[in-house]
Amino acid sequence: MVAATYAALAGACALFSDALFASLIDDPARLAQFTVAKRLLFVVGSAGVLYWLLVRRAARAGAAEARLRDSEARLARIAALSSDWHWETDAAMRITRVTGISRRGAELPADQILSKTYAELARLEIVSMPRDAFDALRARRQPYQDVLFRWRRGDGSTLWMRVSGEPRFTEAGEFAGYAGATRDVSAEVELTERLRTSDAIFRAIVEHPVIGKALVGADLRPRYVNAAFCRLLGYAREDLLGRDATTLVHPDDLPHLRQLLGDVQAGRRDAFRRRARYLRRDGTTVFVEADISVVRDDGGRPVHFVVQVQDLSMLRDVEASLVDARERLRAMFDIATLGLSEVGLDGRFLKVNPAFCRITGYAEEELLAMSGQDLTPAEDRHLSMVPMADAVGGRQERFTVEKRYRRKDGTLIWIELSAALARNADGQPSHFVSVTQDISRRRADMEALVASETRFRSVIETMAEGILLIDAGGRLVGSNPAVLRVLGVAREALADAAPLRPLLRLYDADGNEVAGEHLPSRRALTRGESISGQTFHAARPDGSMLWLEISAVPLPQTAIPGGGALVTLHDVSLRMEAERALKALTETLERRVAERTAELSQLNRELESFAYSVSHDLRAPLRAITGFASLLRDEERARLSADGVDLLARISANAERMGELIDDVLEYSRATRSDRRHDSVDLDELVAELAAPLRQAYPGTTLRAAPLGRIASDPAMVRQILQNLLGNAFKYSARAAAPLVRIDREDEAGNAWFRVSDNGVGFDMRYADRLFGLFQRMHTDADYPGTGVGLAIVKRLVERLNGAVEAHAEPGKGASFRFRVGAW
């Protein structure tokens, strides 16, 4: 720039000199010579001047640079003497320069922080403010002052730093980064922490929640009291400060206190402890133990008393609590259901409770003269001797063993012995405290459980049904050999396969493949459903088909960790084939039954027609015989002998009996073929209706009917049953001294039974099997006329009503008939 300025000035001077010489010299030749000489002289002079200017500028620049280097050196020396180091960042917040840190390289190596942002330094964290707030402050390009950082060194120690920074900008006003200083304040922070800790410890000691503390001046007025001291006496802190301390002491204890203070003044005591009574604010007395220490000046004069007081009533309560606790422990020791004992290091019993005596069968005084080894069979003694030796040797503090004891009666029992080593005040082993439990029953139960599990496993292993255990993820965790037979695979094929898939493909009855979530195993696992005996058509891995009956139940976490399911596979192929064959046979039988039913219906119709035809054809001759016999008896009586009249009477009687027999046979036939009708039957009303004509026929007979209620049945059939039974009862009791007929109801197992009984002639139960047969009679017609069909009709009608009928009788003591009708 200087050269350009100089060249411009030189050009201007040359133009001015040319114009001046042109005005003074008229001769062109001389003017040209002067011009050339002038320009040569001007060039030489200009070069000299320009050289002088450049040399002078270089000298000034060198001097300025020397001064700058000296200034930087002085600043570096000042920075090296200070505890701060300086740093700069670029616009991206990367650290580009650090000075003054070289002597601290072991603490914060410069090569670990250059070209990085503070966020990239994992061992650096902000302490005095949130990181988000610090980032927001720098995003706004604001300065910050004394932000506390913590650097965790590799050896686990901490470097504390206070960092200040100012934003830098270019001449164009663009942000260029931050420049700042960092100060090592580790010593300051650690000192502050130690002071805070010391203060906290001091306050914790002084403000102890149990022991009252006070600082009392030589004038016996408190300068400081803690909260426990205030609580002890019931005063507020401000009420105690400056108060005469002797007013807090019970008047009876003041003389002794004054004597002790006199010894302090005379230099005979520097501390003393006394038990005294203090007066609380509410006037009550509290017993305390006071420890008083004296603080003297350089001349030996007392200046302060340090007082510590403790409420003795609390100690008395504690002592009482300890006594109570000992009593409770003693009571618990005596009433405990477990055997408790204290055993010496030599194994001899020092103390036993009643439960231990009951377990062993020995009295307490007997056990105190014995050792645990005296109760233990020789082969079991090592089970407790070895762990006892280990405990005494310091290798363990407690142990639990199972072994046998021999009771006083000689029987062996299993016990669980838990023992812990007790130590004396010096930490040396003193004795064992043991707990003994009789586990004979538990051992027996365990052995029974093992045997049961063995039997159960044997049953599972030999079952024909395949059994699969699967966990919550559908993985196979157990199976029996039958699974391999059912699936037709080797055991290796089950190693990594979930059950049923892909080893089996299941199809429903319609031939549709069962989707995964509808498989019994998945339903049991995911929905908790229990599937019982669901049948599927299954395809084995080899392509063969079989029928499987699959059951699946969910299992709790107690059975399988995380839960699971039990799946059973039963090959029912033979049963399905048999069912198909049975179905075909059933269809054939049903067709044949239908054909035979039609034939039987036709035969029944023909039989019914035949019965009515026979009845009609038989009745006509009977009516003729009866008519002719009556005419002959009436018109020819005079010419007939007595025997002839008697024979005609017998002919008429037998004809009438034949008519009754035909009527009963027809009634029996109707009972076997009539259709049933379902309706409500009022039995009380029905009995009253049936009894009316019987009372007229047998006026001397008494009927006692209990309430019978209503039943749902066929009214006509029930009427016929009761009519026949009541008729028989009235007939067969008519000759008794005081004829009596009873009818009552008995409810038994949800069924209503109806009993009809009498006090008549009865019958022999040896012939009861013939009682309900057709035409079977227990008595002659001369004694009790009848056809022998009535009870057969009763039995047939009861059976058609899905009921039952029973009979019981004794000769001369009457008969009893009990029946019930069922639903259809």
C-alpha cells in the first residue's frame, strides 16, 4: 500500500516538472535532454526514497512484533503462576485452544479435550446448574460466570472446576465461539465439604435426641442448650438461656451441688458425675444423671461448664423392659412346641425346655446329665459332631442337620437339629443354642410321597394314552413312551418339536384342518380352557391316518414354572371303526325293529279284534246257557229233583263266573295296549269316589285315608290300580272282628309311595312270587270269590306307568300293598 501511494505521488511530481521545464526552455533539443536527465534523476531518487520507507517500516514492524512476543511471554508467565487456565472454542463449541493446563496434564490431559465439545466428555458433568439450562444459556450466546463442573479421574478421584466464559464475534458480527478461564477449586470444595461434615457431626453430637446437653457459664447461666435438654425439663430454649441454673435443681440437692462447685473453684475437680433431681416446668420432678466437665482459661479459672444429663426414668423403663423381655423369653422357652436347648462346646446339655423333654422322653434332670451324642445312634453321630467342630473352629456360625435320636423307651425318631454358636463378651465361643423338631412323620410322609411318585411314574410310563407336558411357550418338557407309539416317531423327533404341530395335522369331523389357535393345547395355554375327550382325525408324519381323542388342561406355575398344559392323546381308531360298524348295525336293527313293530301293531290289532270277537262269541253261548238254565229251573221245578235244581244253580253260577272271567281278561288286554295320558290326578278325591260303593257293600268296614295330594300320571290307570287294591282290601278284611282298611302316603328318596293295607286274612309270603301272576289265587272261590286277574292288572298298569309295586302279608294279620308311579 505504501509503494502504491508513493508511485502515485511520483507520477504527479513528474507531470508537474515536465510542465515547468516546458515553460522555461524554448529549445526542444535541450528540453529533451533535460527531460531525460530529469527522469533518470527522479527514478534514482524515487528508488532511494522508496527503499528508505520500506526499511523503516520493516524496522517498526520488527519492533512491534518483538514487543508482542514479550507481552505474550509475560502473560504466559502470569498464567503459569495462577491456578487458572484459559481456553477457546470455535463456533461449533469444539475446544480449539487450552493454555496453562500443561502442568496439570496428569489431572486433565489436553489431548483428551481438544477438538471436543464439553458434551462429548463423558467424565465431565455440570454440578451447579442443570445441563439443559447451561446449553440454553450458550445457545443465546450469553456469558456465564463460575459454573461448577466435576471431572472424574481414571483413578476414581474428582477434579472440581469453576468455569467462566465470554462469547467471541468477528468484525462482521458473526459468532466465533467462546473464550474463557477455568479454575481448579478442588481444595476449596473438599474443604467446604469437610467443614459441612464436621458441622453436621458436631450438631448431631450436640443435638442428640436422647442426652440433654448444655453449655453453662461460670455465672451458672446457660449459654446453649440442645433440644433434648429442653424436652427433659419441659422448657423452651429461650426460657432456659440466661436463667440461673440452680433454680432448675431440686432444693434438697442444692447443698451437694454447691459443695461440688466449691471443689471446682478450688481446683480440686475438673469433672464430676452426680445423680440428682431436676424440677420440670410443670412442677414435677425428674431423676437424671448429670456429667459435668469444666473448661478453664489460661489462668486456671473456670469459664464454662459442659453439662450432659440423661433421664434415669428412661433407664429404669429399659431395665424393666429387659426384665420383662427375659421373663417373656423364659415363658416362650418353656411353652415352645419346638425342642429348645443350650449345649456346651463339649456337647453336654446346659438347659432344655419341656418340649425337648417330650421329644426325647427324658426328664429335665436326666438330660442335664447327658450329651447330645448319648441320644444319637453311633452311625449318626458324625452328622452333628463335624459341623459343631467347624463352628468352634470359625468355619461357620450355624448349621442344620437331620439325624436320629433314640428316645428313652428305645424307639428311634428322626429329628431336625438347627444350632447356632453363641459367643461371650470377649467374642470367644461359649455354647450352642439349638432347636430340635421331631420330623418322623414328615420323613414318613416324604418316603410315602417318593413311593407314590414312583408308582405314579410307573403308571404314567405304562399307560396306553400318550401324555405330553408343555410349557407356556408351547415347548415339550415331558412325555411318556405311549406318545411315541401314538405318533409313530422316534424320541429324537420330539426333541425340538412343539406338541401336535408339526408332528400331527388335526382335522375335525367335517375334514377341515384345525387352525393353530383352535388346537386343544393352544386353547389350554392361551385361554385357560379345559378340553375333555375331543375327537380329531389326525395325520401322522408318515402320512398314515388315525383317530385321536385329545384332552388338554392348563397347569399352574406350581406344576411347571411359568405355567403350561397337560395334553393326553388316546388312539381311538378301533373304537371309531367299531362305532361306525355299530352305527351301521343300529340302522339295520332300527329298520328291522320298525318292520317288526309294524308287524306287532298289526298282530295287536288282529289280537284285539280276535279278543272282542271271542268275547262276543263266548258271551252268546253263555247267555244261552244262563237263559235255558233259568227257564228250566222256573218252568220245570216241580218235575225236577232237588239235585237237579242244585245242578241248574251251579250251571248258572259257573256261566256267570265265566262271564266275569271274560271281562277280566278283556280288561287285562286293555291294560297292556291302551295309550297313556299325562294329567294331574287328585288322589284324595279319587279315593273318596272309589270308597263310596265299597262302604255300601261292606258297611262294617272302616276306611282311614291320610292326605294323599296330587300326582301327575294317567288318571284312568291310577283309578284302576286303586280300585283293584281297595276292592281286595275290603273283600279280604270283611270277616275280621273289626274290619279296617288304611291308605296313606310315604315320601322316600324323592318318590311318593302309596300304601293300601288291611287287617284281613292275609297270605303266606312263600307264595308271594305267584301273587301278581294271571289267574293266580291265594284263597278258594268258596271263601273269597274272584278270578285271579285283579293284581295282575295292577302290576301291568304300574309297570306301564314306569313305577313299582310291592306286597307284604302274614296269614291272619292282613296284607299291605305299596306302589308308586314314575314319570315318562
